[in-house]
Amino acid sequence: MALEHTGLISLTGIARLARVKRPVVSMWRTRSRDSDAPFPEPAALDGSRELFNVHNVAAWLVTTGRGNNPDAQQDAAGAALVDRLADIDESTRDALAALIALSAIVDERITTLGADEIIDRADDADPDDDAILTEIEAAADSLEALAETASDLVDTAYSHSAALAEIEGKGHGAGSFRSGSGLTQAGESLLLDLAHDIIHGVPSLDVEAPVIADVTGSATGFAAAFAAALPESFSPVVAVPPEERAEARRIVRQLLVNGIGLADVTPDVRTVGESARPTIRVATLDDDSNTAASLSRLSEQLAELDSSERALVYGPSRVLTDAGVSSDVDRWRAEQIRSGQLRAIVKLPRGLIAARPRQALAIWVLAPSPASVPLSDRWTLIADASDRELDAVTASGIIDDVVAALGEYDTLRAHAFSVGRPVRTSTLAATPGSLVASQGAVTHAPEMIERANTREIPARIDEVLASLDEFGAKFSERVEATSLAPSLRTSDVASLLSERHLRYAAGTRLAEAELRADSGYRVITPDAVRQGSVANTPFVDRFAFSAGHPNAQLTEPGDVIFVTGSSPAAIVDDEGAHVVAYPARVLRINANDPAGLVASLVAADIRRQLSSEWKTWTLRRIVGGQRQALHDTLESIEREQRALQAKLDALHSLSELVSDGVAAGRITLTSPDSQPKGTR
């Protein structure tokens, strides 16, 4: 039967309505309990699950200004209905999505049709069974009731495309394809605008009928989002590899609802119907796309673009730009550079890949090289925006720089590049390591820099400090929120070494037999660095070490000991006078000219790196007045961590000893309660 509008919503549904995470709603309830505007009380119980009157909750959100949905009251009824769908099985969800798509295609209320008529309409609308026929046939026994629910969802969402986005459990906006692209809203918006400007410059006889070709079968969501974002006067077609259609049924339903054409990727995908169309080939990579076979297939799909084609590739920066991934990736990237088609390489800020917010996204833009420019003079734009806030200014700068790089030589010379810089393609092909590594001088003047994903830090610190205060750890007096203050730009290790703000020392190669001394110099081994502690590390005999390694150096207090690899690690040696065992290495900050470097922050930045090419690592720097304060505060935090860990260790030991003692009859316990509460 159809779901009824009960007007009740769970805490999870409230979080979805307010566009926040579930724990935030619980925090609102707790913190507002004694305020003038307490959170609404539960209206009903479903087992142990509390349900709330959705209209009371929406009114509270608007009154208090909580959440991120200014339209909470208008969205309340729909949110309550969608909340009731949270526990339905996948086949029922697919059937509802298919019915919503069908009602958009046939442009009639399917609630007036019987089950057999609904199936007949689906067969007519989807004769090749690309999106809806299988799902509707599978729900034949309950089609009429499900049709009622589908109709209610369309009514509450105000459109078929918005209802479809809701039933798929993705996004808030009408026609959202964000879930299919794998990107956050900010990441997808940037790439959609970039793709629009790229294809707008393609010479074609039919500029309003572009083809967006998902050449790998893994970027159909983005291709569909791009098609949906074009002006209504356009007639785009999304092309998908035939063998991938079964995996893209959800997105094909979205295409049908939005009236977007669907085609197969063919050797000449540009010709759909009778005219040649401007075409953008789209491909996405993931961390598993670094094998020789998968990269070879992508090379074939991107090869030999003609004058009416462009290509956009997006994926993790470790595959597209960073150094030290694998020899297969290095060879493949070199081949793409030598082809002359790789016209722009941009590393974007972290946080744009939905499933991996710490990972940086990178993009490639490919196009035919200008035939009028000699091979030796052709260029590629490189840009590293990983340390920037992805605001309107940065996004516009990236797009403008890429579009200029795709133009002719005169366009390139006339453009003022703001994010990236053009380099000779021949030079880029001959440069090992990162494709976007900074080679600029270290800047020393603080600047007003709006860094990515930092605006919420003061509020998040307040929450953490409140929690710590409850446990007696007082840090509130050390932290004061402020408006954006001047700060220093990050610098890469290579530049810091070049200007002598950092000094480097390799570890000492030690034989196994040297590590068996009972006393002497403590040795910091690679394993100790990875484990984050120098406790219980081996010794080397002082005299034997000095005789066998006369040129070796001992560490100094504040040295940063690090190891490279797929997961770089680093620790700070607070004591000094240690031996570092190869392949561990040492970075030493120049105390007389530190350029804003703080050892603990350097170690933290190293642990966040995704590349093993250590000279390309970027390090954060602190303005002079805050360096000592940061050092002192981090030391206090570490002392609290050590004290808490000691208490946890003691409690763990006590738990085991008490259990063993009672079981062995060696101790008896006295409980304040006369009745046992459990059997633990």
C-alpha cells in the first residue's frame, strides 16, 4: 500500500532536512534543553526510535537559525516522506525510481493506471530496457500502491527530477547528479563550469547540440550532470560505452527524466544523427587506475582528438600529478605529454572527492595542439592550487587560465595567469617527479590567505574545548578565535632546502650486529618512526659507532626524523643525541632563519603526504609571534595525551586483574547494588 503522510520524522531524517550530520542534531537537543528555544520533544516512538513532528522541527530550525537549509519549512513534508523510505529494500527503491521516471516520460499520472497498463507504458518508453522496464516488472504485485507513493514524492519535491534525486538518496537540488560524479558539490561545480567553457570554444556547425562522451564508463554521473546544467535551448547527448549501460541504469533514469538523449560511444562518437557535434570526452580515474592495462586503455580512448573534440580527465592527484606512484604511471604520463594533446594539468584543493576528503583532486585537459606552433614551442599549463580556498576567485582563475592555455599563441601571451603558468611541453616531458611541483622562492611576508576548509575551525575548536573542559583538561584560555589574520604561504621542501631554512641529513647504514649493544647511543629506526615512539629502540656502542662511522652525525633537539614510502611517517626528536638508521632521514630547521617552520607541524605535514617524492612535499609555516605559542600549546596537549594514556593503561590492567582475581577466587567485590545488573 502507499505510504501515508504521518508528519513524523526521525533524528536521521532531521539531519537530512537540516543538511547536517546526525551527531549535530543530538548536540542541538542537549545544548538547547535549558534555553529559551528548546528542541521539540518527541511526538511518538517506533520501538526505541524517537519520532518528531516534522513541522515543529522545521519551525525550530528557522527560528534558531540552525542547520544549512533555509527552506526547511517548505521541505518538511517531503523530508518526512523520504525518511519513511530509509528502511525499504533496494528493489522497492529501484521500482519507485523507475515509476517516477516513467511518469515523467509518459507525462500522465500513472496512479490512474492498473498494473498491466503501467508495465505496457514502461515497455513502450524503454524498449531496450536501459533504465526502468526490469525494475517495474519486478514489482508487478505492488505497482499500484508504489505508483501512489511515487506520485506523492513528485508532488512533495515539486518536480520529477528532484523526486528522483530524493528517492535515490542523493543530493538536495532538482536534477542533482552529484552522487554519480563522485565529487562534492564544490568539486562538481568547478568541473561543470570548466567543461562548459572548454566546449564553448570548440569550432562546430552545431554548437547547441554537444556530445558528452563517458569514454571509460566510470564518469557517466558527471557527463549527465554536465548535460543537465546546459541551457534549456541546448540538445545534448550523453554517450556511454554499450557494455557499461547495465551499471549506469540509475543515471540513465536521470537522463530520461531530464529529456537528455542517450547514445553509444563509437569510434566516431561526434556524429549523432546527421550532423557533427562538438564533443568532450570525459574520464575519471581512481586509486586502482594505475595499472599498465587500465592506463593503456585510457590512452586509446583519448588518442587523436580532432579540432571539434576536447577531453577532461579527473581523478586523485597521486595518479595524475604527484611523483613516485609507479613506473607504469610515470611512463604513461610521459607518453601523454609527448603526444602534444595534454594542454593543462591542475592540482586542486583537498576535500573535493566525496568519499576521500583528505585526498587532492587533479584534472587534465586535452586538446589538439595548434598546428601553427612548432613542436619545440608548444606549451602546457601547470597549476598547483592545493593550498588555496576554492572560492569564486580561485575557481574563475583556474577556468580562465585553462581556457587561455587552450587558445592560440597570441591568446596565451595576452592572458595574465593567476593560478597556473604555461611551461614548454618539451621541458615538462623531461622533468621527473611531480608535474606541478613549485619551484618558486620562499615568501616571507605574511598575507591574507583564505585557505581551503578552514572557516569552521574556530567553531569546531569550541566544541572540542567544551568536551575537554568536562574532563578537567583546560585549554580554553590558550585559544582565541579571530577574524582572518595574515599568514605565511606553504613552501615545498626543495625550496626550503635551497634557501637553507631546512637542512637535510641521510640516516646511517647500520649492520644488524651493531644494534645489539646493551647501552650507548639510542638508535631511531624506520619502524620507530612509523610507530611514533623511540621507546625500546636498540643501542649502538658509542666507541664502535664513532670508529665505524666517522662522518655520521647525531641528531639535535627538534630534528624531524622521517621515512618515505606509500604512507610517509615522521616524528620530532625532542632530546637529540640519537643515531638515525637508514632509510630514515633527518630534516633540521635552521634556528637562526626558520622561515616560520615549527618541527611538530613539519612532522604532522609529512604524515599527511600522499606522495613518496619528499622534496615536493609542501609544509605549512607559522608567523613569528605564533611559533612559540604553538610549540608550547602542542607540548601541553602531548602531556595531557601521555597522562590519559597512562590512566587508560592502568584501567586496562585493573580490568584484567579484577576479572582474573574474581574468577580465581582470590578477591571478592562489593557492589553498591544488591541486585546484579548483568552477567559481564
